Amino acid sequence: MQAGTRILFGSLTRSHLFRTRPLFTRCIAPNHVMLSRRRDYSQETPKLAPEDRGKYKLATVPNAICIARIASTPVIGYLIVAHEFSPAFALFVVAGASDLLDGYIARNVPGQKSLLGSVLDPVADKFLISTMFITLSISHTLPVSLTAVVLLRDFCLITGGFYKRYRTMEPPYSLDRFFNPSVSSMQIVPTLMSKINTVLQLTVVATALASTVFEWGASAQDGLLALCWATGFTTVYSGLQYATGRAFKKV
């Protein structure tokens, strides 16, 4: 009797184990796979350094300052055309100070330097400078030929930047991905000649605008003419550098 019971219990135990072990494996294995997958996903998430946390952000303080500078540019242009040179000069000084401020914040405050800002800041500067050249030429303060050279160079820079962006972007192509800074990121790195040209352009428009506010002599007008020639030369030279693609860097 005891031997029969032992044999029966042993057969039931073995059959029970054979039946339940696959069931136990089926119940536990998917949860184990899900946990391992979750760990893999967390490991794939990149951890950015504090100074790079704003790389793909849109809402930053420097970007807001750039947008404010863009919004104030038409007001400055209207005041120049209306021969309201004193308030135009004051707003231009504020716009120049804001350019220095957003650059300082982007360089020194963690999380405020973004790819959008690297594009938005030069766009705001070009919009301001181009508006100044056009309106100062309308008011017969700057020569029209210099304004034409500056505008042609900026037009070639913008179209060349869009073309370079299209050539370096990975498929599929769409407007949403084209203007998404995290897709095939590209950064504009100004050359030394371009920086010199930017300083000269700001100097020539500031000098020309100041000459309408303050009464200067003939020597000051000769200095303004020399600035125009230097600005024209550096504008053409830096434009040729941008045409070769040296200022565009894929990141």
C-alpha cells in the first residue's frame, strides 16, 4: 500500500512539474523581457552636458532677445525714412546692446546655447543691417552701390544656406524635418573675414546714422567714404568664403 502510494505520488509530482514548468516559464519570461527592454531604452537616452542641455531647445532667453531685435528693426527703418534720426539712433544703440547681451548669455549661462540660436542670431543681425542700409540709402546717407553689394551677398548667403541644408539632410525630406534643428544638425561658423565684415557694416551704418544726428565736418565725411570702401571689399571677400561652404559645419 505504501509502495503504491509512493509510486502514484511520484508520478503525479513529476507530471505536475512537467505541466507547470512551461506555464511558469511562459508567465515569467515576457515580464523579464519587458524589464530588460525598458533598461535598454533608458540606456539609449543620451545624457547631455550642462552646457549642451539647451542644444535643441527653442524657448531660450537669447532666442527671445533675437526675436525682439527682429521685431524692432522695422520700427528703426520707418523712423529713418521719416527723418526721425534721433529716436532711430537711440533704438539702434539698444538693438546693438541686445546683440551683445544675447551672445553673453548664450556663452556663459548653461542650457541657453541652442542650434536655433546659432541660426537666429545672424538672421536677426542681417535683417537689422540690411534694413539700415536700405533706409539710409533712401535718405541719401549711404551710396546705393554699397547697399546693392551688401544685399546681394546676404541673398546668396541665405539661398546657399538652404541649399547646403538640403544637401546634408538625411531622407525622408519634409518641411517639418527641414526646419527641425535635431535632424541632420548644421551650424553656421563665421569666418574671420566675415566677423571683420560684420564689424565694418555695423560701424558704417552707425557712423552714417550718427552723422545725421550730430553735425560733423568734411573730414568725418571722408572717413565715412573710406569705411564704405572697406565694407564693400570685405563684403565681397566674405561672400566668396561662404560660397565655398567653409562657414557651414555639420554637428
